[in-house]
Amino acid sequence: MTAVLFILVLLGALCSPGHTMSQEEKSKLRNQVVEMFDHAYQNYMDHAYPADELMPLTCRGRVRGLEPSRGDVDDALGMFSLTLIDTLDTLVLLNKTTEFEAAVRRVLKDVRLDNDIVVSVFETNIRVLGGLLGGHSMAVMLKEGGQNMQWYQDELLHMAKDLGLRLLPAFNTSSGLPYPRVNLKYGVRGPETRTGTETDTCTACAGTIILEFAALSRFTGDPVFEAHARRALDFLWEKRQRNSNLVGTTINIHSGEWVRRDSGVGAGIDSYYEYLLKAYVLLGDDQFLQRFNIHYASIMKYISQPPLLLDVHIHKPLLPARTWMDALLAFFPGLQVLKGDIRPAIETHEMLYQVTKKHNFLPEAFTTDFRVHWAQHPLRPEFAESTYFLYKATGDPYYLEAGRTILDNLNRFARVPCGFAAMKDVRTGSHEDRMDSFFLAEMFKYLFLLFADAEDLVFDVEDYVFTTEAHLLPLSLSTAPHSSSIPSNKTSEEELDDSNFDWTCPNTRLLFPDPAFPRNLRDPIRSAVDKSCPRPVPNREPGMGRPPLRAQDFMANNPEHLELLRRMGVSLIHLKDGRVQLVQHATQAVSAVAAEDGVRFMQEMMELSSQQQKEQLPPRAIQIVSHPFFGRVVLTAGPAQFGTDLSKSSTGVRGFVTVAEPYSGCSEITNKEYVQGHIALLQRGQCMFAEKARNIQKAGAIGGIVIDDNEGSSSDTAPLFQMAGDGRNTEDVTLPILFLFHKEGNILLESLKEYREVEVLLSDKARDRGVVVPEAEEGRETEATTPTSFEPVSQSQMSTLELEELAPEEVTPSQEEVGAIEEETSPAEEVASPEEEASPTEEEEADVAQLGEERDSEEGEEPDRDTDSSSQSVDQLLADWQEDLEAFKQMEKDEL
């Protein structure tokens, strides 16, 4: 844990009742929120508008079709200036009425909604339709105040109705559940729509419509929108599992069959529950509250294991569905506050807060022992949302300090010159070129309200309900005229349990007769998180005997090993992309005994994978700290199994970089006078990593960075790995050495060409951005493990296994029928360090950096580094550094 985190823990300890935050401090933090919003918003307007989103690392707009596809997450983009629309009511809340008026005029002048583009119904509803309705609500409120928006004639509402009509074709199903996507111009039917073939949608996608559609109906007097939203909710209610009263995560929109039967309160379901309760608040219909209470009782019975919230199977709710939690469930304590169930809200929030303090941000997913499961963090606002609601309910200044922590971490780790960048890996502090619209729509609303007093607001927020995107809809809509033709489908009396209503909206003061009560709930949870430790790795069960070759000893370039494989019927197939595939044909073995040995070898690969995938070694960080970067560019690097262990270094290793000669580093360094006292840049290939390290150490280098010679490789799309030794004792290597893929390495090389003197910090994670001198860190425990990432498949006559770079002691089995490991010819170069990460679907909007295993090569020609014809600028190289992963579509089907 860093010294900074230790300070934050002390701050938390001081935040007990009785230690109030002064008005001066609150005012300072409130002003800081406004300044941070201005930084993000102005950079979007200056560098991205009219594009949908800002790419803060490359200071440009993200235009769908012009950037590499990110999968389902791009379905939120519709060429309709998403971030500006999503930010409209935030401008008013932050008392920026002049900017709001200018923004509305821009939207009316520039935004088109008839684009021939396929978008997510869910995302377009909550972000764009919700943004237009929230903007309309603010415009009406300001106009009625008599000072601003006097020219406004419901133009945003007209746009909202236009968009609502464009979303309606998605609801043309027999069930009433909407298609997940719609073409804004052509709908869902016909070849020109390029959609309408989907059969499944997530529960939240179909159940998070009612607030926006009902508001649209009541603002316009057209009941069709509310009718469709109610029909979808009615269908989901009817399809709940009647014994557990839980819903699954994914449902077939035609048959109503549950496709994924796991149930929780996180991704895929979250806002369905939120909208049932908030629909009651906004519309005053008891039916929504009744349904919510029945669901809530089941959530607290089966899913809630305070302070954890763990998914279960809807048909067997006592059976856990997984042992990790995703970041989207951080909204739930806030919903529990709205429900009036404060105690579990405090407990779950405290668990989330402690996880946040361990990792600076809430990882996209984390295990039950609070370790990182998915390392990315796209600047999600749900934790800030729950922090605000708990402060409103308790008045406990502890939550003001939690808000201060959020602000500090955003400024220290996510702030970049052109906005705020999502975290690619919370462990290293590396960035993604991404700033989602919800960051402006939600994060700054909740943080501003947390530190604001009533006199700081231009209107009373108690007169509004927050949508899931934090858009403001007036409670007066409950009395607005609406058609009686809307079907009610009232729940039968026997299905309702009136005792559920006992918990609805109690006076929170009655729950806290002792002002220390919230603290007493938090302390045991803080202790539990602090004392959490890595789970033990299960021992491998003994086999029936040892084959002549052990999987952990296998080296792809060892002729003896290859001959042993041949005798066992195992062959290596060299793939075009540089990988090799292991295939076992029992019939090709020299004997029945050898065939059995081959089967055992493949099985041992699987066991090795199962064991070692639990032993994760996080990647390292290379932070460019010199002008003009000042620590704001962080490159994800692979660690080494030898040399200085950066995870045990309090400050890392800092120095100027220089290119070693020869560039391969495979012989005595000829430019010692330049390498001495510097961090040497080397090219992968021609010899072992340890040999490169010894050569630059002999020349007086203080560190080394090996850059991949495979053009186009990137940590965004290729697995990272841990560089292993050369089979000899490597204790003589005492300097740190890290590995960069080609794209990240090119950023460093081009920076060196452009600025001549480039200083970097090698460390286990990024230090404060913009700080010239890195802050000291406390030593922390790390696992000295060498995980693997592939798995062979045994068949009656044949087993197949692909490898991504075979390590000397280890091979990397994948969990698919065919795994992958890139081929290498050096005996002991790299050992994989995979993450157990998967990629989210559109409702999670997350990215993934999966780790695998690679090896250096003893052979190959040394390319001339000066003959690169591209000579791209640093900005262009940064622009290429994008997430381009196909795994987005897999999470809904596989992991989550």
C-alpha cells in the first residue's frame, strides 16, 4: 500500500461522527468539482465537438467508423453529439446557465437524429432521450424563473419525441421486449437496417425504459411511449422465477426464455430494479413499488451476503453463480437509501470504499477477497452516487471524506491535459483513450451535490428524480395528464406481501439513536478488507505416473523435447501469426505406452494452467515524466523474472532513456558513454533477455526496456508476459528490465526523436501525474508467480493445443478447445502473467487487457531502427494506441 493510501486510511479513521468538515473545506471541494468539470467539458468542446465523445489522450473526438471498433460499447455512439446532450442538465445543476443556454442552441442547430446508424436502444434511451428530457426540464424551470431561456419553445422536447418515435420500432416484438439495437433512420426491419436479427437482450436493457418513456408521454400527452415501456416491464415481471422471485440476466425477446439464469444486482440487471422503485417515485403507481418490494426481499434473502452482493442462479438461489462482483453494483447502496434500508447500504458502501482505497479506483470487477478480477476502470460514477445518497441519509461527514478521496484520485491518476482518461489498469495506472459521456452526466452531479448546500443550487433537487444516467425529471409528472388506456395489469392480491411495505422510507433518524452507529457498522468491514489475503493455490492431484517430459519443463526450441513429443504423438504446427499449435494424435505415437504419456502430457498442461492462472503477476508501468508529458503518459509493460523487483521498490527507477548499440543488446555495448547512468532501450530478438540485461548492466545502465520487434503489436490486443531467465542463475542481474510491445515502444522511440531527452519512471504502478518527483511508496507484498494461459483438450484420438510463446519451464494452456501460445526459439525467455479478465457488453462499457505468455527469440535479423518510413509524430502514435478488442461481445455469453 502506498504512503498516499495510508494517509487516506487515516483520513477515513478521522471521519467519525463529531469530526465535521468545515464550511470552508466543503466550499473548497465544491469549487474543485466545478473546476474539474470545466476541464473535462471545455476540452470536449474544444477538441471533440460535434463528435460523440472525447479521446483525451490524443485530444480529438471519437467518431464511429473512423476509429477501430470497440465492439458493443460503440453502440452508444450515434453521431448525435452524445456528450453535449448528456451534459445539458449538469450545466444547470452547476449553476452554468449561460453555458447551458449556448449548449441548447448548439444542439438545436447541429444535432441530427435521422442518421443511418445502428445504436443501442438502452444507451440511446438513457443518455440521449434522457439528456434531452433533462435539458427540457431545466429549460422550462429557468424560463419560469424569468431570467434565462425566455426564447425557449419546447424545442428539446420536440427532439425528444422525434427520437422516441425512432426508438419505437424496436418494441415491435410479440413479447413487447425491445430489440437491443435499432437503426435511427430505418428501424429494425429490412436489409438496410443492418439489425433486427438479434434474439436476446439483457434484463436492464429491456427494463430501463419506463422513466424516460413515461416522462415523454406525460410531457407530450402521447401515451404510446409509456404504454410500450409498461408492456416490457409487465413481461419481465411475468417471466420472473416464481419460487425465488428473481430475474435472470439475459432473456430471449421472442420466447421469453431466460438465456442466462444468473441473477444479481450488477451488470445486466442493475437498473431494472432501480427503475421499478423510481417509477413509483416519479409516477406514483403503487404497482411498481409492490413489484420492487417483492424483488428486494429476494435480493436480501439470496444475493445479499453483507457486505457482499453475489450472483446466484434463479432456479437454485442458494447456489452462488460466481465468486466476484462487478463495479456496476456500486449503485445499490444508493438505491437502498431510497428504499430506506440503511444498514446494509452502509455495510456494502464501506466494502466498496475499502476496495477503492486499495486500488485508487473501483476495479471493473473484483473477487470476494477484494483482489482485482478485471483491472480497468472507465471512470464510473456509481460509487460517487451511493456516497452522495448515504451522506444525504446520515449526515455523516465520513462520506464527505469519501468524496474527497474520489476527487483526489481522479485528479492524481485520471487527469490528463485534454480531460480525464479512463484507467486501463488500476494496478499500474495506465490509461485508455476514452472519456465516456456518463462521466460528465453523472460524476460531477453527484460530487457537486455532495459538497453543496441548499443555497448553492439554483433549484431544489428534491423536486426531481434522478434517472440511471442522473438526468433530472420533475416529480410533478406524477400529476400530469396521461391516458387511461395504458394497461395496468395489476398484480393479484395474493402475490403481494404487505409486510414488505414496512421498510419503505423510514425516518433515518430513528435508525441512528447512537451517532456512532454507522461507524460501528463500518469498522468490522474495514478490518475484513484490510486483512484479506490471496487465496491459496490448490495442489495438483497426483497423476498415475510421470511422462518422460513434464509440461512445466517443456521448451519449444529444445530438440530433445521435440523428439520426445514426436514419440508421444504430439506435434507442433507453426501458424502464420507466429504461434504454434500442439496437436496430439494417439495413433501416431511409437507405442501405446508413449500414446498414454502424450495424453498425460496434455492433461498436465491443463492442470498447469488451472493452477497457475490463479497466480497473477500484475504488469508494470513505464511513465514518461519529462516535458511535455510530466507523467501523464503511462505505458503498460511486462515484468521480468529477474533483476530488480519493482513491486518492492518504494520509488521505482527513474532515468533518461538512450538507445543501446547494438540495438539488440546481444553483444558488448559500444556506446557505453551514453548508456552509463541511463535506461537502455533494446530490441527484442537474437539472444536471451538475461543476456541483454547483463550487457547493458556491464555498460553501466540503471535499467532496461526491451521493445518488441513485431510491428503493430500492442498491449491493447496482445497478451503481456513475464520475461524469464535463460536457465542459468540470474542473481547477478541487479537492474530492472521491462518489456514493451511495438506500439508502446514506438511512442517512447518517437518521443526520444522529437525531444532528444526523455525521462521515464519504471515502477509497479504509475505515480502522480504532473509531479516531477515521484512520491514514495510503502513496500507491499506481491506474488512471485509465473502464471500460464492455455489449456489442451484431450480427445479419444487427438488432442489439440495452441501456444502463445512457450516458456522454458512453463507452457500456457488456454481454457478454450484451442488455446494459444506464440512460438519462440529461445529456451527460457518469457513466462505468462494472465489476468482473469473478460470484456463487458454495452451495459458495462468496459475494456479489457488480457495477459498471456510470450517468449524472446534467439534467431532473426536485427532490423534497422532508422529505416522506419512512417516517422509518425508522437500524437499520431498516441492516436494509434486504441483499444481494438473483439472480446466485448463475449462477456455476456461467457463470464458475466
